[in-house]
Amino acid sequence: MQFFRSINKIEAMTFDLDDTLYNNEPIIRRAEEALQAHIAKHHKSAAALSANDWLALKQAAIKKDLRLASDMGQLRRVVLTAALSNTSPEKLVTDLTNSGELSDAVEACFNCFYDARSNFELADDVHEALKAVSSKLPLVGITNGNVNAQKVGIDGYFETIFHASTSRPMKPARDMFDEAAALLHIAPKHILHVGDNIIKDVQGAVNAGYQAAWFACNRPMNLANEPVSVLPHVALDNLNELTHFL
């Protein structure tokens, strides 16, 4: 554990999820593979799309509605709707009013991905850390992703989990930080946010008046390799070090 700033009394903690509690990249890769296998089996036309075709649909969706950049679930539904209906990027629509077979097919694809995306178990030491901290302090999750916390088995540690959406901009925007502080009825200066991303988590937390603990489980923790503009209050070697602040 390395301190960069003095720490106020901590009365609550907020947590990023992806790449803080678990390595998200291989999980997403497996989920994408499961989705593509489902599409190959049930939707031959969409299965013929290249990686660049899928990217073009995604970029077109965000261009037409910038809010989709903060909502991974809705963005995926919009892109799947276009792909399954053979809609070009130029004619893609972001207001999903379709029903019937297309809607059912899109939901089946989405659920295939979502189920696989949340099909993993946390390491025992992560559960131990969350259990220890949540027994003493209220915890809130703040994530730009859309993992199913109940399926992963972490929902019981948190008062609630805020997910970025079309109405809730993703970090480093301060909206979710402000919402968490309001829910907890605790001043931001007494909340410690734990996250892996120096910009989205550390800078976002500090800009919202929080204290920030930097911890990444998916890569070597070397600040020289990170886009540092704001230092965290503390860098952790492991999540169990959070018990130091209890």
C-alpha cells in the first residue's frame, strides 16, 4: 500500500467492478464468442458480418445517439437489431419500437451474451475483502459495465449498484458519484472510491470530491504505464488492505 495524499475518516466506500474485482477482458471475450456461436446457429445473414461491419453499426449507433456510449446494454440491443434486420449503418435507428419475431430474436441474442458475460466466480480473497469491509461500512457499486451482480454473487455486499446508462453518464462523469453520496447521506470527502482506471475511477472520484484508492487486478500496477493526471490518495497491493481503513 502506498499513500499519495492524506486520508480523511472513511465512512463509506464505492467500488468499480470490471478489472477491479475481476479481470474483465477474458470474460467479455468468452461472452462475445458465445454470442457469435448463437448468431451463427440462428441468424445466417448476421453471421456473415465481419468485425468491421459490427464496428460500423456500433459507431453509427453512437453517432446518432451519444447517450448510447454510456449504456452498453442498450447499445448492444440497437446494434443487434440492425444486424438481425439487415439494416445498414446509414439506416440504423436507435429508437427500438420493434416487436414480434425481431424483438424476440434480439432479446435471445442479448440474453445469450449477458448470461455468458456474468458467468464467472470471484476469487475467494475478493469475497473475503468485500465481506470484511461491508460488515463495517456501507458499500455502493459504480460501474460503466452491465454485469449481473446477483449472478456473480456480489450483490449482497452493496447497498445498490449504479450502472451507467442513457440517463446516467458513464465515469469519469460525476453523476454516479453524486448519486451514491446522496443515497448514502455521506459527504463525498468521507467516501473512498476503489477502482482500476486512473481516469474513469481516480480522476472521476477526485473531481466529485471523493477520496480514491487505485487497484487493478488485470495488469501490473505501475503508475508510469498509466495516463496519470491526478494521483490517487492510495494505491493498494490487494483488496484486503482496505480493512486498514476500518
